[in-house]
Amino acid sequence: MAPAFSAHVPALRRGALRVRWVTAALFSSGILAGNKPVLVRDFVRSALYDPNHGYFSKRAGPVGVLDASIRFNQLQGGLLNLLCLAHFLSFYLIAFSMGKFGRSAYIQHLDKLYKKHDIAWFTPVELFKPWYAYAIAASILRTANLSVPLKIYEIGGGSGTCAKCILDYMMLNAPPKVYNDMKYISVEISSSLAEKQLETVGEVQSHLSKFTVEHRDAINRPGWGRKDPHPCWVLLLEVLDNLPHDLVYSPDQVSPWMEVWIEKVNESSQVSEVYKPLQDPLISRCVDIIGMNEDKASVSEKLAFAAKGVLSKVFPKPRRAWLPTGCLKLMDTLHQALPSMSLIASDFSYLPDVSIPGDRAPLVSSKGDADIFFPTDFRLLEQIDHHCSGFSKEQKNPGAFKPVKKRRTIILDTAAFMEEFGLPLKTRTKDGYNPLLDDFKNTKFYLSVPTHNVPTHNRK
């Protein structure tokens, strides 16, 4: 789960440009249990989730919780506090407007909140509660099949704020039968956060009969039990950015991609990269989905590839690409366990000031411990979603009907999503500045539903 605002973001040294890495928050030899090489995704997973040294295990409270909702309509500021802005909004693309003085009041208010709570970051659902979660609940109500009991899974639910707010919304706005019969299941890998979620949702007694927490890893298929063919909703809010990724490398523009493994250097504090031919199934599938495999290129792509071959002999340029293999594995699991699910995901589409090389490279934020998070390529997420649902662009039988996608999908900027389903006036300051719409330019929402689950009046 990436931070909405970070108090400290150190830049990693560019040791990755060499084979040997300088010890840093991302690649540390202390994370390696033995001397054998490990895939990068296993390294990242251990850094984030290992019970003994993982970021989400070591921190007692990695997710900040506000005592009360921010009253945006009471915020009114003067001149822009640039120091606070640079300190707290380093993750966001900001369109500066000196006329929006409400931004100054908002930043100053955030400054006080961070000092009061001594926390690394707050999630968007926390900063904009209850309105952020209310918009998600409204989008569910608008498209859900209410003839069957509503069932919502949230993966990585943080402090439970989203769950409580969605249950609040359903209690206040949905038909009574929908609220009374609904089930909300949180799948949480952190035991401390699982306990916090029960505490948060339990603030409203009637919610507890509808809410359960399953302390487990959502990626593991056995944890989901038998396949459930019934309609349900799955929420992934700032989850994709913390899923393990793999890294592939090529020494120039035309050489085949190779897997990157990490190993210790002679029991020292340094680690080095080991390059192997592609053989891991997840990595190979990701390469195929993205279209990085030159063997399957079209004629025009092969001509371009040949031109690159000539150029590479004169100006060889190493290539690196980070692959969302953790996302691929999670989507595999979800489609196998919940084939009729509808999905809502939100995350960062871009992260500024990334010093680690490679396409889709991560950013490392630290305030005592390191949080590794990746930008989400939403078009690639869409491709992975279709792939895991069983859709294939290739026609197996010549002359057969063109393959039909099993999912209806849409990608929306956060501002567009909130304007469609939310109440933007509720997060606007007196001067007209709206941090949810104005400061979240590098975040998006992804909505995906089964084609057979789209209401008739919404079909195009």
C-alpha cells in the first residue's frame, strides 16, 4: 500500500547500473536468508512481508488513522507554504495555481496531523473519509445485481476505514435487505492490521455480523477454498503497488531478455545480480502478455528489431524492465476462485523522482523502515485481467469466430471516478481548491465486471 503523503523519501544510489548493488533499502543482504540466489520477486516479498523483518510486520502501525474526518469546507488559507508542499506531496503531480489558497490551509492542516500522529503516511481512503469510500460504495450499488446477496472482498484493507465507511453507506443508502444480507470479507496478511480492522468496523455494532477478517495471503489459491461461482466484488485499493515484481535484463537492444536473480557477495553487505535465460513460468507469461518476446513479433516489428540490431552494435544500450508477476499471480488466483467477480482497483499510475533504472521501476520510501512500491501500468493490468479470465487474442481454429472478451473494463482518472460516483463538493475547501481532484493526478481507478453481469440498460 503506497503512501498518500510521505514524510521522507530517500533516493537510492544508482548502484543498479552496475552488476553489484550498493546496500540500500531495496536490495539489502540482510534480507537474504542463505547464500543461494533468489528471484527479485521473492526478495521484494521478503522485504515487505516477512514475519521477522518485513516492512508491514516490523511496523506496529504502518497505516495512519485519523481521529476524525477532515472538514474541508472549513479550510481557508493564505500564501502557499512551499516547504510543507514539497515535504508532504512529493508523490503527486501538482498543477500549481496560486489562486487556490485553500491548498495552503490543507497542507498546514496535514502538517499538524503528521506531527500529532507521528506516522509515515495516510491512505487516500483515510484522508478523505468517508467520501472516498462512499464513492466506491455508490459505484458498487449502481452496477451490482441486487437480486442476490451483496458480497464484498477487500484485499489489504489497512485500518478498516474503507470497510466501515462502505458498510455505513450501505446502511444509510441501500435497501434494508441489501444491508441486512450483505457480507464484507477482509483478506489481510498483517495480523496487527487484521485486529485493527475489527476494532474500526466494530464502532458500529450492527456491522460486526456482516464483517469478517481472514488473516492470510490473498495470492495463495488454497486460502480461497472451493471455487465460488456467485457474483461478488473485489476491492484492491493501493494494493498493486506493494505486490512483488520481477526484473528482466538485456545487455543491449536486441539480445534476449534474461531473468535477474539476487545473491550475496562473499558473505558481505553487498549483493549482486545473476542473469539467467528466461525459464520461470510467471516471468515468461508476463513477457508474452506485454509483448516483449521478439520471437512472436509481427513483420513490421521484426523490421524495427533488425534496425535496432544494427544500432546496438554501434551504441549498445542495456535494457531493464520490472514485471508485475505478483499482480499476475493474484489475478490468476482471483479468476480461479471467484470467476464471476467484479473488480475495483485504485493505485498510482506514475511515481516521480524514481532513481532505480528500468521500465515500471519502484520507489522506496522510508521513515525508519523501507516501503517499496511500484507504479501501476493500468493498460497492462487490463491485459493481465483479460488473460487470466481465459481470453486469448489468438484464434486456435482458422475461420472460427473472433474470440470474445469475458470482461467489460474501464480505466478512469481519480478525478473522473469521483465526479461520476462521489460527492466532490465534500472535499473542496472554502476557496474552491479540491485536493482529491487536484492533487491525485497520478492515480487511477480500474473497473472490471463480467460481461454477463452488466445490467441490460448499461450495455453498449
